[in-house]
Amino acid sequence: MREIRLGLCQIDVTVGDLNANTKQILHWLDKAEQALCDIAIFPELAVVGYPPEDLLLKEGFIDDTRLALEKIAQETGDCVAIVGSIQEAEITQQIKQGDAVPRRLYNTASVCSMGKVVGHYHKHLLPNYSVFDERRYFLSSQQTRQVGPPLFSIGGTAVGISICEDLWSADGPVSQEASAGAKLIVNINASPYYAGRIAERLAMLKNQALRWNIPIAYVNLVGGQDELVFDGGSMVVGENGELLASAQQFQEDLLIVDMTFPWPGKGQDNDTKVTAQPSRTQSSRTGEVIKVTDNLREKTKSYPKRIIKPLGINEEIYHALVLGTRDYVWKNGFKDVVIGLSGGIDSSLVATVAVDALGKEHVHGVTMPSIYTSETSINDAVVLSKNLGIDLLEISIQSMHEIMSKTVGAALGKLPVGTTDENIQSRLRGIILMALSNARGWLVLTTSNKSELAVGYSTLYGDSAGGFCVIKDVPKTTVYQLCKMINAKGVRIPVSILHKPPSAELKPNQRDDQTLPPYEKLDPILFAYVEQDMTVSSIVSAGFDAELTSKITKMVDSNEYKRRQMPPGVRVTPKAFGKDRRMPITNRYTENRYIKHDN
């Protein structure tokens, strides 16, 4: 038997920051080298970050990425590095001429050893659903290969490489690699998080390992990129489906795993032909193995088996919010944030996330009372800021509200009332927060939740003003669950905030349930209509009130224009507003909500 030590390098990179990403990869490669790993495995598109989007249309970016990969390869030694990057495709007759200019790149895993790039694996299956748009940028290896993917001989073991989506298909390239004699599958990923996703991945890995009777090393990206969060959670699963090792979620990690493989028979190398110098033609033949190295490093110590206990769903969501907020703020060059603290539960959760993401010294609260603001709400904001250790600035909008009401009233011929007057107050608060942002360089964190955004219960250029909407994809009922979870570890959010009825406090005795149904009734209907794409009739058939369902879904449909203007926010559900759910703003489709047509 021979032992191969894997180093699963779960790293946080920044889209487009090629220099920093290169340094990051080399830093973790050095850690793997120091641990005497034989193979260091990095996530999908680690060199460029994921998703690079239209950066891939820039010629200079492609050239600079090639240079970055060459630099990484030059630094490799005995430890083989498998690195996610891009590679230009050779334009052949097999590629349609119309595809040549916008889609001439491969999503690639490059194998580097002893100062050189030894070979490449090109992604086979390109996802083009949900948040993925890979067919816009990449060619599939299916379009240019006549036969199947290459294998790589590392220490006498045939290793099959795949990228993310390639592993999910029963008939994909991994099936070919296993049939061709691969003894280990390495799968590199940039798999975005949503609640419960890690359990889905583990179930898939176990199923595929059993299907092909082959161990799988699964390496995932970690970090925030705009609204996406990558949660890491890298894993190794044995050929019998057993979870052998797992990495932390939501943080960088080096997962070291020792794998044992039998020596091949005399005159054989896993029953496959070996080529010493790969070429594009040679490396595309099914079952052919590109020799990377025969050497395995002598180990001086062993590493204990490490399996991390999975987080609960609410813990997952909270960690995602913290990581997504931290990376958005820091990667975009901000140091401090400012939040309007109303004394309500949404702003309290956002402030708590911000403190855990950035540190209390980088979070600033502002309470902006009006004539309708209760003393309880002001006190709750004060107690919250003390509990979190953040500074709190109080700026009354009462005098500004009076002046604005008179100014608008002069044009209307009467003082504004109703929604007009309520939105004036909200927009005055937005002006104050944005002024502080301009003057002090603070990023404004908005506090709207998914339930409010779904039905348009927010004010354009008011409470929607800001740079990042932390809980944009968090339903109101989940907001309460998260706050209770936070307080279970020590009260940070005043208990009174959790128990008082939600209110915008923009008119006397206002409560959310005067405009909206209770959130316990609202959120299940929103889940069915937004996340599951159920029709109104199917929602009603599932037992929901017909009149209420019709009212809520009409509110969702009529407020797309508002949602399109909201800042980005952390994605924590399988279908978030933005990259996931892409509805036209101008949309005249109306479902026949109650009529059932008989055949």
C-alpha cells in the first residue's frame, strides 16, 4: 500500500484581485508543503474568483490570469497543486463560429508540479440555472473533445479531476474517469450557500462514491462575493460512502487527509497507459494518464481524523450573514458601517450581525425619532447599542418633517397625509444616513427583510437607501428565530424588542398587521409563491385562504420595480430576489386565480 496525503485548501479569494489571489494560493500551498502533503487542492476558479462575470470578456484580464497561473506553477515543488483557473480554447471546426468570440474560455483545473503546468482538466457540465450563468462565458469540454477526460498519475495513483457540476451527474465525466481506472476523484467547487446546502452535498457525495466505488475529495470555496456566500465545508468521502473528513464552514481551512491505495501490478500503472509529455490530443483520450510525478513525500507524523459537526440551520444562516457582510464591506474598501436603529427587530439583527462581522468599533448606530416614535423604541435602541458596545447618535427628524410637510403642502394645496406623509419621514431618515456616509465614509446597511421586500412594504429612497441589505433574503419569521438564537447565548437584543408588535411608527398607533397579515401567515404563502414558483390555485389547493393568497401574490407581482432598486444582500435561500428570481418589471401576465377549466 502507498499513502497519499491530500491538503484540501479551502480559501477566501476576491474576484479580479489576481495578485492577492496568487499570494493567497501560494500561502496555503506553503502550508500544505509544510504539512508534507502530496497534493494541494484549491477551489474552482481560485485564481480569478467566482463568479468573474464579464471580466472574462476583457482580453487583458485573460492575459493577466495566464501570467498569474504561471507564477503559481513556478512556485510548486514536490507537492502537486490542483488549481482552479481559466484557459483559452483552441478554436476548431467543432466549435461554431458564433461561439468563438464570447465563449472561447474553459473553466479549468490546472495541475502544477515542479515549477510547471503539467496538464489541464476542462469543465464538462456548465450550469446555467439559479445564480449560475456559465454558458455565457465558457465552452464545455464536450464541444471540443472527441473522447473523454484525462487522468493524472500522482505517486502511481490515477487521479480523476472534475469541477463542481461535473460530479452531480450520474452520466458525466466522473463516470468516464472511474471506468478508465481512476482510483481517486478530486472535485473542485465554487458552490454557493443556501440553508441546508451542505447536507445536500454530503448526500450527493455519498451516493456518487457508492455508485462508482471510488473515494472523492470535495473542495469548496469560502467567502462572500456580492450577494453570494460560499460556505466551504470541504469533505472527503470513501468509496463505501463513509464521510472520512470534513472542514469548517464559513472560514478558511486546510483539511489534511491521508489516503491509502494499492500498488499497481507489475508493468502496470492502474491498468492505464502513461504519457510522459501531455499534448492536447493525447490528454483528451479516454483512460490515458498524464504522468505528473512518481514521488510521494516521506511523512514524519500522522494527522488525526477530523470531522466537523454540522451547524444547525439557524446557525448556518447567521454565519452566512456575518461572512457575507464582512467580505462585502472589506472587499469593497469600507472599514465602518452605519445603521438606522429604530428599536425594531430588523435593525437590531442587522446591528448584531455587523458587530460580529466587523467589530463593535466599526459599527455606528443612529436613532432618528419623529413625533410618532415611542419612548420604548428609543430606549430599546439605546439598550441595544450599549449591549453591543457601539456608539449611538440621536438625530430627531421632527423639525425637518414639519418643514418638508409645509414645503410639499404648498405644492399640493394641503398638508400631505397617509402614505405620502409616511414616506417623507422614511426618506428624511435615508437622507441623514446617506449624509453621514458621504461625510465619514461609512457604508449604510439597510434593514429590510425578505417578507417586506416581497410585498413592497418599504420606501424607495427611504429605508431602502444604502449600500448593502444584510437580511434581504431572510423572511421575517426567520428574523425572530435568529434573534432568539442570539439571545440564547447571552442577551444582546433587548427582550422587549422580540415581544412588541412590529411597527414602522410613521403614524399614530401603527402596526405592521394593519397593512399585512401576521407574518406567520404571510411567510408560508411567500415561500410557496416566490421560492417554489407555485401558482395561486395550487397554493389555495394546499390549504391557504384564497382571498389572502390572491392579495399577497398581487402585492408581490406589483412590486418588482421596487425590488430591482434595492441594494444587494446575502443569499441564504434557494431562490433569492436578484440573480435567482428574475421577473420582468413590465409584466402584464395575470393568472386566472380561481377559475379551474374543465376538460
